Amino acid sequence: MSELKLALFDLDGTLVDSRQLIAVSMDEAFRKNGLDGCTYEQVRQIVGIELFEAIPMLLPPDYPPDGAVKIGNDFREIFVRNRADGTHTEGLYPGARELLEQLDREGWLLGVATGKPRRGLDHVLAAHGMTDLFVTLNTSCTGPGKPNPRMVLDAMHETGTELHRTIMIGDSSHDIQMALNARVRAAGVAWGFHTAAELSGAGAHSVHDDFDCLGRELSAFGRGEVAA
């Protein structure tokens, strides 16, 4: 039985605070296409889902599919522009780097499972000097996105980690549902897009208010004191 332990992290809303950047960019993309705009409350519900699956969830049922694709492409262009000109940033949440470095020292295998495209993931990790911390990077670019368990299962296969030694950490119900579908432990964080109540309602095994609290659970999980 393998003793390897794997911590998989979502990105947006979990490690980096991209809430304003995503919401403002989506609102502009909607307005560019003649719609009334899109509120943060609407956007936060779909963050984590693959972009071109998520956008139709925000549109009227009769909105043409090609129009939804155009909004998605416009969003990507606007997002990159807003990020590049400093309008909004993707800053690390306080405590994120410290926890990741602590886990790395403790022998954890670290990974990312995100609905963000691989190009965006690579940009964020490089910008924060964190690329070398992660041994497995999984996005919706190569297969089904959240809540399908594929990213978690691929990460376990790539690292040789077993179900009872894998934990998924995320800020949305989509992260929690993906973890449960993969039959691994699901830890929610309440500082991102979804509330603590929403995470608990989705079936999270635990919900944390800060990185210190999350770190304590991960230490206990790594010692086998918390079940998957």
C-alpha cells in the first residue's frame, strides 16, 4: 500500500483571489454582445466549470450557441487585457504560499485541478514563482471538467497516489462534487466564490476559514488521523 499523500488545490478563489478580475471581465463580455451585463452573484455560481459549458448557464435558454461561444472568446480576450494592464490582479491569498511550502517540506505531493485553461494556469504559477511546487497540473483543456472526477483521477494515476491518501481543496461546490465523485476527501475553503453554507450543502467533509485551519486538517489527514 502506497504511503504517498496528494493534496490537490483548485486555483481561482482557493489559492489566488481572481474574483473581481473574473466578474468584471465577464460583465464586459456580456455588454459587448448587447446583453445587460452579468453580476458577481451570477458569475460566482459558475466559476470552476469549464468556460464554454458555464456561459450558457448564465444566458437565456433560447440564446444562440454561436453567440455563447463568442461571449466566451470575448471574455478570454478581456480577461487577459485586464490582467495585463493591471486593472485587476490574481494575487495570492495571504497564507497560501506558506502552506504550500510547508506541505512540500513535509513530503506532500501537490497538484492543481482547475477549470482555468492550461495557459492561464501556467501564467499564474510562473507569476508567483510556484511552478516547481506542483507535480501534477490538471485543467479542463484535456477532458471533462468539474464536477466530473477525471482531473482528480488523472492526478492520482500520474502520481501513484491512492484514494484514501488524496484530498481535494476548493472554494466551490463544483470542487466538492468533483472530489466526492472521485471518492476522495473534500475540503472547502470559505474565502472564495462559494459560502461556507454552500460548501457544506454540497457535501464537503470540512470547511475552513483560513489557511492555518486548513493546514491543521492537512497535517491530521497526512498522519492518517482524518479519514478520506
